[in-house]
Amino acid sequence: MKNELVLQAFGQHLRRLREARGWSQQALADVADVSKPTIYRLETARYSVTLDVLASLAQGLEIPLSELMQFPVPPRSSAD
């Protein structure tokens, strides 16, 4: 996987946003009109998100797309 650190950081960020609202993965899936397995795969960095899904998530979370994409990414180790 090319950008595994980014996928992991995004997944953690998405989970924090979801949990801050007290939502289950199913609740987020419902408001974003995506499947629960998609939410699971995103949060566990098993799936690279598409622009379409990003837009649906932002709309479901009622936040700007830019806010959904603001998350820290740890630096790569020198062994990479």
C-alpha cells in the first residue's frame, strides 16, 4: 500500500469524528449513504477512500470537506 500512514491517520480521524457524535459505524453509514463495511474498512485503513465517499461522509457529518481532510499524518520512518 503506497500511503498506508495516510490511510491509517484518516481512519483514526474519521473514527474520532464519528465517536464525538456518539454514532455507531452503522449510524454514520446511514447518514452518509454508504455501507457499514465501507466505514469499517476506512476506519481500519483497509480501503482507500474515493472522492465520492469523502463528499458523502462530509455531508453526513455536516462538516466541510476540508475539515474532514484535516488530520495529522505521522512522518515516515527512515526505514521506509
